[in-house]
Amino acid sequence: MRIDLSRLISVPAVVDLSFIDDLVSNLKGITCPIPPTPPTPPTPPASGIGEELLEFLGSRVIISTPAGPVIGILSVVNTDYAVVTSETSIFLVPFNNMLGLSSQD
């Protein structure tokens, strides 16, 4: 069977969708405020090595690890790891992998 669509003027609606216009009109102006997300407080460093590392926060350091030295700026001291950033990398160094620390400043 072949249908000639060139002579088709309109397609009768099977479902009345006029309720959508009414729905949209009723929803205009309704706002739903989203409460701001509270800031996450920083995790305090663990006692011991974490407290000692805080003295070097923002300083250029060399941290000795079993995998080799990590060199860069000590940017974060967390409960069980430190973050060292270099010009091209970010290193997360767990405290239990630290063999030694020296400052380059």
C-alpha cells in the first residue's frame, strides 16, 4: 500500500494536548529555591607527623618515599596524607609512605 503525502493537509489529533498550555501558564512564576550547600570544613591533620607537616605548609619540600622523592609545594595536610603540587603534577602522599622530609625554602 502506498500513501500519497503530497495531498495530506492535516493530521487529526488523536490526543487533546491543549492541557499543556494551561499547565505551563499555571507554572509560570513558580520558583523553587535551592538552599546553598554549606562549606565542608577542612579535616584537621592527625597528631604527630601531620602537626609537623603544618610547619611546612606552602613551602617547597622534598618528601622521600619508597617510590622515590616527591618534590613540590606542600599545599594540603590532611588526617593521613599530604598533597604536594608541582608545575605539572599533584601528588597525594600517605603519611605511612613518608620516609623523610626536607624543605627547599
